[in-house]
Amino acid sequence: MNTSFRPVKVRQTTMRAARFHDYGGAENLVIEQAPDPHPGPGEIRVRVAAASVNPIDWKLRAGALRQLIPVELPAIPGRDGAGVVDEIGDGVQGVSIGDRVFGLGGITGATAELFVLSAWAHTPATWNDEQAAGAGLASVTAMRGLDALGPLAGAPLLVEGAAGGVGSAAVEIAVARGATVIGTASERNHEFLTGLGAVPTTYGPGSPSASPPSLRTAST
């Protein structure tokens, strides 16, 4: 009886991704095959529909943050995106294969066909994929800033740059927490801020930026 065994070679599957092999400018990005990522416990994987680009992404790619946040090269830029769930890690509840979600992964990985999320939410039916992809990091940044201010119910709050990504998220979250929000923005964005529940005002002399002590300020 022959009891010998042949080793079985497991074929590693790959995906298309944007990667950089060295720190530098955008010219260092290449589209190539990269190993498929898989979710660990408490994580999910999405088939990416859209990914956002944030200032931290180009700073990481350029090497400007290498002393603070080193990345393993080659790296796939991007840390938040949106897509459809296609794999679920152990211990995850409240989400199913095929659900539309948006959220954050690690510090890299979003600009690829597949992306692992460690924090996510279901994508509202009224949002398209591009809107969802840009919401994750901006919303978390806004929430952390507001959390530092303590309870907001009934309090007046000034949000600087309120029509931007982080600013508009801060407005919506603060309004939901019961704050009376004043938002600075150019006049062309005042109608937008009114729709978010803020009282819009312009920049410059006489603006609430020279705020009294009772008016809390969130600069974005």
C-alpha cells in the first residue's frame, strides 16, 4: 500500500488594484494584480463600487508620514470606500452577503476591487456609491471633534467651514444631538447649510468667529 502524499498547491486568487511600490508622487501608482484580502474576526469584505481620496492618502503615498505611520510596500492607497458585502468574518452580526455598505478599513487598501472594512454602516437608499464612499472618514473625524465638546443638547455651536466634507458631517451630527448650529460658508452654500439644519453665515469681519464664551466652536 502506497502511503505517500503529494503536497497540494493552493492557488492564491488575485484582484486588480492601484498600488505604489515606492514613496513618491501620483506617477508611482500602477494598476496591477494584488492578492485578495480576507476579513478577520469582526470584519467584512466588500466588492468595491467607489473609494474616496483624502489628504492622508497622498501624504502616506508621498512618504510625508513615514515616521509616524509607516506602511508596508507595495501598498494600496485609500482607507474608506463603499460597495457590496461579499465575505463576512467571524463574530459579525447585522450584515449579510449582498448588503450595500460604506465604511473604513485600515490606513490603506480601498482603491482595489476588494476591500476589508473594520467599521461600517449600511448605505442609505438615497445615497449613490460615490456619496457613500466619501462619508466614512469625514463622519468619524467630525464625530470625534464633537465628542470632545461634551453634551450638545440645547447648546449653540459654531462650525467653521460647514459646507465641506467634515464640516457638513459635523453640522448634521450636532443638529441630531440637539445643538443650535451656526455654520460659516460662502453664500453659494447657504441654502445647502439651511437644508442640513444650520443657520448659515458668511466668513469675514462681523462673523461669529469672534464668538462669545457661551458659543462653542468646531473648526473643520
